[in-house]
Amino acid sequence: MFIVFLAATCAALLILNGRRSAGLVCSLLTIAVLAGLLVHHMTDKLPISL
């Protein structure tokens, strides 16, 4: 989750500094990483046996 926070912070700083296109790319990268983590955790088997 640290990579998501880092990428979102990077995107916010890029947008605030006036580099909109680089900020947009970084924010899309953040969304892609977050979606990948969500899919990974949704399809992961439980580590404990019920």
C-alpha cells in the first residue's frame, strides 16, 4: 500500500507544479496498481483453514 500512497503523492505534486500530463499518467498508474492489488486480494485463498 505504500507504493499507492507514493504514486498518489507524486501525482498530486506533479499536478500542483503545473505538469498536468505527467500527473495524469502518474494518477492512472496509481489507479492501475490499486486495481491490481484489489484483484489480487479478492482472488487470494485464505491462509488459514476454516
